[in-house]
Amino acid sequence: MSLVQELQTRSGNKCELCTAETNLSVYEVPPTSNANSDNSILVCKTCLDQIEKNEQLDAGHWKILTETMWSEFAPVQVVAWRMLSRLRNEGWAADSLDILYLDDETLEWAKKTGDHEQEGTVEFHQDSNGTRLFEGDTVVLVKTLDVKGSTLSAKLGTVVKNIRLVHDNTEQIEGKVEGQTIVILTKYLRKG
């Protein structure tokens, strides 16, 4: 039996966190080196996007954890604990976290990524209007910028295609202007 089939059987073909029945996929609970049913769960796309911080946490979506956190399977318990920790500013999540018991080995696994120490909000690259930016977007400069270390001046209205996000700084993107790759602050551009 394949891992997907094993997880589908175990979960009744539902997301093991929110019980959704569509857009399901296998999520290997980090840190893992070899995916199997002891370190993987079946999750829906909504849960996966929020677990992997591709979308903002929707506290309402996660209220079902008050029921699913009682799963007998360690990987489900680990992810439930991590998500409740990220939502700890919500009263119901803090209460659930207080009563959720994990054995020492499972708790150690849950703490390994350090995810529980982070806030529930996720920072995204946004333009000057607050619109979210993605890799490959086209943007337009809203201010003339002098490029440091160069005689290049990027003029107001310049179109920058196929941008790259600076992953460790949500206030910066990289793009090519007149054939030169430069770093541009997101507050000086808008999505084009």
C-alpha cells in the first residue's frame, strides 16, 4: 500500500487537521528524512498553505483543532501543537494548548523546528499600495531612484519585469533596470 493510500485509509480520506475532503496531499512533518505514515499526515491545501506560511493564518479555520488535536497519531499531534502555538494569542487556542498532552518524545519533535516560538502573522512582500507581490511579477516605479554605486537613475514609471523576492527581507525585491540587476524597496513600486 502506498503512503497516500495508507494516510487516506487512516484519515477516512479527510484532512487530518480540519476534516476537509478536497485538495488533499501528503505533508511530511519536519524534520523528516524519509516519508512514512509515522511522520506524515494528509492535509488540505488551505491547511498546507497556512502551515508553510504561504498564506496568513485564519484563526477561524483552525478552531477545529480543539477536536482533531486528540488524534492518536503523533504527526497530527505535532502539527496541531505547532499551529495552536502560533495561534496562542487566541483564547481558545491558548486553552487548547494548555490541555493538550504530548509525551516527551512527541513534544521534543514538535519543538524541533522552532515554529512554536513565532507569531501567527506572516510577513509578505507588498507594494506601496499594500498589494501582495509574487516572484515573476511586473512592477512600476512610483519614484525616481538613484542606484547606489552606479550612475544609473531608475526613472519614475520605469517598468521592471520578472522580479525576484528577497527572501530574508520583505521590504526588498530584485529586478533588472537597463540590464543591471538592482535591489528596490517595495515602498517605491506598485504592481503593474
